[in-house]
Amino acid sequence: MSTQNVTWSVVIPTYKREQVLLKCLTFAAQQTLPAKEIIIVDASSKWELTKNLVLQDLAIKYPEINWLYVQAAYASSATQRNQGIKLSSADIIFLIDDDSFMYPNCAKEVVSIYAQDTKHQVAGIMPKLENLPPDVKINSSPAKATLDFKIVVAKLRALAKKIIKDNDIFIPYDFYFIQYSLPSELKVAAHPVPMIHGARMSYRKEILQQIEFEETLRRYAVNEDNDVCYRASRMGMLLHALDAKIFHLQESSSRLSRFTTTALWGLNQTVLHRFHSHDIKRFKTIFRNLLWRRLFTQAIKDILDRRWSLPSMRGIWFVMRNYKQILLKTPEELRIWYPKFQQILLDKD
């Protein structure tokens, strides 16, 4: 099937990051395979000002794209993504952060894989993460040396995380990751992965219509992406596109503190397992062991990064003190209680 017969849109939740958002939208609009829709769900108080900038600048330059810029129901990336998905009419939906920059051929490479998958065995695809943004050009030796040094540092940090097993760990609801056999026609362009990174997701719309992001998780809804991609993996394979490229800036402005984000990592995962796990006793045992391990590794990371107040370690300790009360509640009770509990934590941030 040709990519001409497969449409795509991109949904971008955003909150108080106007400048980086505009850059993200520019790269999305410049794709060699034009988007059917670019959908922005903005939780900022001055969202209309940014909307006017987008419509007066980018929308005029790219009239073939349907631009939808709407106000968020409330500040929650999960809710904002659900809003955007409901507005989309495309076959494939990209879900990226407002600081994720797509290389010119990113969408075309991803959509071509979906197009070849005529049996719809593929549920989701993520582009390949690059170390540099699409618009960086190295013209001088000093500049190249600086960039090369940054790349080396980034790779060393990634290696250190791997050695101490300190990735953003998500415990599968079934306690294993589903494995699929990749069709021969897709082997050149992609390879299977157990999970998809939240800053660079794409899914078939038919999958997202059956699996919504969990709106019980408010604001910085860490683990929302892991939740969706694991449930999607039950319905089809997840792939890593080898030739589709994207850069993730990881802009820190308007973010929560390390203590709060670390705490939400553990608390949110506990809530999600209470909703979807069939063996809470087994989860509790695995999670307790994971928390003790992360208490140690987060303390090391805090010290290495000279965060003397040990915010990440304290975040893990906060989870250890509170996760049991989450597991004692029913899913119905959690949907009422947990957003309020989250808000208390966020108000202290």
C-alpha cells in the first residue's frame, strides 16, 4: 500500500512553553509527507495568544494542513492527549512532546511501515532518537568539538543508567513483555521493541480508539505512555523505525521538581497496576524490591549530580511510605481519591 493512501496527524499537549512549541510545530509542518492535521491541546492560561501566533504564522505557510488549536480541559498530558485523539480523523496518530523535533523524513518513514503492514499486525511505531536537532549544521571545528563532547557525555550517562539498571522501569501488568515475529517485509525498516518512548509515539487510530490514556493521572502524568503502549502491545507489535529520526530536547522549563516527578513515577505505577494487574500480591513483592534498589541508585545519581538535598532518593522514600494505601483502595475509590492526593503533592512543589 502506498503512503498516499495512509493519512497521519500529530497530537501535541503543551503547557507554558510557547517558544519550544513553535519550533516543534515548524518541524512537524515541514515533513516531506504532509500531515493531514496538526492538533495542539494547550493547558496554558494564555493559550489563545499562542494560538493566534500559530494561526497567523505557520497555518498560513502550510494551508494544506488542517490546524486545530484548542484549550485543554485541565493541565494533564493524559487528558490533553485524549482530547487531541478524539479530534483526529487520520489513520495514524503521532503523539509527541512539545520539545520533540521531527526530522524532515520522519513521518514518511514511519507511515511507510504502517502502509506495508496490510494485515494491521503493527499497533505502534516510534522513530529513532537522534542526539542533535534537525536544523544543526556543524561549520567549524570548535563547534563540532563542543557538540561531539555533548554527544559523548549523553552516551556515557545512558551507559551508566544501563549499568545500574536505573531506566524509567515499568512493571508489565502480565509480568512479561509480549514477543512477536516481525514479518519479513518489515525487517529492513524496523525491529520489535517491548515499549515505546512517550516523547515519540505513533499508533494506529483504531488502537487508540480502544485504549485511552488514564485521566486519573494529573499534570505530569509519568507512566501514562508506558500504560498505553503495554496495553497496545496486547493488540499488536510495537516497532522501532530505523530510518525515521526525531530529536528530544527535554526542555526543563515549567517542569516539576525532581522529588515530585520521582514520587509520581512510583505512585502512578501503583495506581495503574491497581487498575490493570490481575495479581496485586505479586506486583507488591516485585515493586517493593524495585523501590529498595532505586532508593540506592537514586541516592548515587543525586550525589553524582551534586544534588545534596537528595530529591530523587527522597521521592522514592515518599513512594515507599504511601504505595500500600493505594493498593488497599478499590479502582473506583482511587479515581476519586488519587487526583486529590496528587494535587496536594503538586501544590507543595
